[in-house]
Amino acid sequence: MKKRIAVLPGDGIGKEVVKGAIEVLQAVGERFGHQFHFSYGKIGGSAFDAAGTPLPDETLELCKESDAVMLGAVGGPKWDRQPPHLRPEKGLLKIRKELNLYANLRPTQYYSSLSDTSPLKNEVIEGVDMLMVRELTGGLYFGKPSERTQQNGEDAVVDTLFYQKEEMRRVIKLAFELARSRRAKVTSVDKANVLESSRMWREVAEDIAKQYPDVALEHMLVDNAAMQMIKNPKQFDVVVTENMFGDILSDEASVLTGSLGMLPSASISENGPYLYEPIHGSAPDIQGKNAANPIAMILSAAMMLRLSFGMEEEAEAVENAVNQVLEAGYRTRDIVSFGKKVVTTTEMIEEVKATL
Ligand code: NAI
Ligand code: MG
């Protein structure tokens, strides 16, 4: 098969990990006889430096013409003082909105090979298999107004949490669909004791649940969910929640696997193309040190093979290669523990390719 992939490395370690995913995909292409064609686009701070905007029109066009998009990460201290509309993160928010990527799927699973790197007890995390479905194009990250203001002569500020009911419906429905091919349980996370938006979210979830009598629905307040995820993570199957809660809870969930550098994601829309990115950011503290864990990005590429291209066998081959490399004791610094071999980003990529 021939596939066109738009590649947006972005900033910081984004560039370093994207390279890994491309090399692994080339190895997949050779082994399985596929042609992957990569075209590069700019996003984030590096796009601002080159073109004066965090998301140039060419980048957007490139994505729309492609079968799938792979993105590294954006942001960094260099651009932290930019006006809000020129910040690197605005590029990311805009591409999600423009491609209508309404749901971000973030699987978290237990790796027995990493049990010794987790700060949590093995009996708590053993067998964890959770899918977080995060709403991605609404809520606080997009609401207007979002600005500094004045009240009674004092400095004040406003951010707006806005959702259309339909935006809630489509993402919650997707969560129920996905639960059907898993353990048939949906935990809907909200703050319905305080927020009106959450009360509507809960009504929508109840409503959709009627169409899925085979799937169990449970509601959980977000503060409790944050605690339950550490105390008893095995209770979760599919977790569906609004944009900001999902952002926060999925970083927390990465600790169940072992590191932020391990968690992939897929952002999906109604008509494609889908976008694949690790859940981590540009990690300025380790950028340029060849120390980033490329696995989150490599596993994002595996999700792309499965969800965008229907290449299940190829996706499993990548996931198995990652597993074997971890079993063999190769570790980037974020997942290292006593007795394991510390490797650089490039060495980790080489190991995965060689295993493939
Ligand atoms: P971050 O996710 O970049 O890093 C948090 C911590 O995890 C750091 O200590 C980092 O070294 C470590 N880490 C992250 N990915 C890693 C990997 N692959 N291997 C090893 N260690 C890894 O979040 P932070 O530091 O809060 O934000 C840094 C910049 O990234 C900011 O400008 C932020 O806006 C941006 N950001 C971008 C995102 C994106 O592009 N999707 C998501 C989150 C943050
Ligand atoms: Mg995040």
C-alpha cells in the first residue's frame, strides 16, 4: 500500500522522537512491502521563527492532503513571552480545531518489564488496561472570552468553558463504541457537583447510555478520579472526559505505565486525516541531549498503522518490537532502573528497528 504521511516535528524533543517514528515506519515498509511517503511541515515555535506564525497555511494544506499526520511536540521557554495568539501551543490548538480532531485516544497499559520503574506497587498496576478518551476541540482551551480585564479598577482575568451539546454527544458516543470492543465499561469523569457544563455532560452520557444497554456507565467526579487512578487503576476501562480534565488525568495515568515518554495518542475526526502524537511536550529540560524516550512517538505511529491504514499486523509488529526491547533491558533515562542498560534516543530507535 502507498500512504502519504504529513510529518510535523515541532520543537524540542519533538524533532528527536519523530525521527525515530519515521525510521521505524521505513523498516515496517520494507518488511511488509508498503510505501510510506513523508512530507514535512512546520508547527509551533520553529514555525513562528521561520514564518511568523505557529501554524502556517502550507502546513494545514499539507495535512489536509495527507492520509495521516504525525506530530512531535511544540513549545519551549524561547517562546514563553510571545503574545497568546503567537504562542507555539496556539499552533497545536488550531490544527486540532481545523482538522476537527474532536477525540484524543490515550491508551495506558501495564508493561511487566517496567514494573520496577514505577513509583507504584506492582500489585496496584499489574494488568492496568485503560483507554482515556479526551474531548479535544472544546472547553476551556477554546472558550471566548479568554483575556485580561479589569473589575472595579482591579486587574482580573476570564477564561470561558463553553461546549455545544453536540460536541459532548459525539465524543461520549465514541467512548461507548470503543467500550464495546473492550471490557464494556465507561467511566464518565466530570465535576457535576459544581459546574453547569458537567451537569449537561452527565445528562448527555445518561442519554447515550440508553442506546448501549450492553455497556456499563459510571459517573465519577474528577477529583475522586485523580485519586482512584492511583489507588485502584484496574477499575477503569474506557474513561471519557472533557478537554482539560483529560489533559491532566492522562499525564497522571502515564505513571501507571512508567513514564510520560511511553504514552502514545491518536486524535480522530469524522472524515480524517487523523493525527498521531505522544502525550508529552517538548521537554526543554532534556532537549538536545539525545536522552528523550522515543517510544511514545513510535507507539503513536503504531496507532496510525492500525487506525488510519488498517494495518493491524504491522501495528502489532511495532508494539511487539517495543516490548521485546524493553524486556531485553534497554532503557532511556526516564525508565531506567537498577541493572538495566541506559541507552540514548538514537540507540533506542536502533534497537526497535533491529528487533523489527
Ligand atoms: P513535558 O511533557 O515536555 O515534560 C514534562 C517532564 O517529562 C519533563 O521532565 C520531561 O523531561 C519529561 N519528559 C517528557 N517527555 C519525555 C520523553 N519522551 N522522554 C523522557 N522524558 C520526557 O511538559 P512541560 O515540561 O510541562 O512542558 C514543556 C513544553 O512543552 C511547554 O512549552 C509546553 O507548553 C509544551 N507542551 C507541549 C505539548 C504538545 O506539544 N502536545 C504537550 C505538553 C506540553
Ligand atoms: Mg498535556
